Amino acid sequence: MFELNYQIVLYDYDDFIGQNGFFRVKCNDFVYEEIYPEGAERYICQDSDALYDWMERFVRVCICLMTKEYVVLSNIESYNTWIEFKKRGDKLSISLIEAKKEEGTHDIEFHLDDRRPGEWTNQIIDFQQFKGEIIQKGKAYLKTTLRYEPENACLNKLKDEIEELEAM
């Protein structure tokens, strides 16, 4: 089972509501990243994530997996951590891996050299459940953020990407 959870945190320096916050990925019994108790952001500001970027990248990963069997997603806040997605039919294997980020590397790649296993590997889930979770959480995120910023170009780009994914 795959779960994507998030918590929006508003900082004075944010360009828009929903830009930053916390997220957590749960894949079967394994967890990546963390959501903190409400109010904790005052004390752990440095640990918050670029929430919008994560949401948008997860949607793009899912779109890519509609036509590709191998996709890796970089944790841009880490120098060597990636989330690896291997699609085989209707199943998806998800792993945390480590690999050097070479100059010119993008946030989403389709090949990595010299990968090493990370904290957990080869968690098998149903691809349609993964896709449904990405769409559901993406829509919930947009419902909150677009209420405050209906003309925001980034948020509307994400909305278009979610609609594209739904149509696939």
C-alpha cells in the first residue's frame, strides 16, 4: 500500500500558500520523510520541504510510469538520495536508493549508474492504487491552495498535470 501525506506550512518568505511544508511517503511498512505535530514548524523550519515541488514531481513520475518502466525521483534536498520506481505490468516496486548526482542531473531521470540500496528496497504495490493516491492527494492539495491563489501559475500547471494523469 502507498500513502502520500502532507502538511502545508506557511512561512513569511513563501511565494504562495502551499509552497512549503512537510510530506511523508508510506510504502507498505516503510516511511520516508516525516510530518510533525502542528506548531512544530516554528522550531524545525530548516526541516520543511518544498512541498509544491514534491507534489508536482510525484504527478510527473506517475505520468512517466504510464509509458516507462523505470523512473527515479531525486530528493533535491539530499546530495545522493533517490526514490526508484520500477513498473512491471500492474505492479510497482518502490525503493530508496543512493546514487551520486552528476552535474546536469534532473529531478526525474530514467537511468542511474552506480545505485546502492537505501533504507528500504523493493516494496511492491499496485500501480493503480499508487496512481489513485497521487491524484487524490494532488487534488486535495490544490483544493486548499487554489482557494487562496486561484491565478497562481504553478498551482494551475499542477492542476493541468493532474487532469492529464486522470485522463491516462
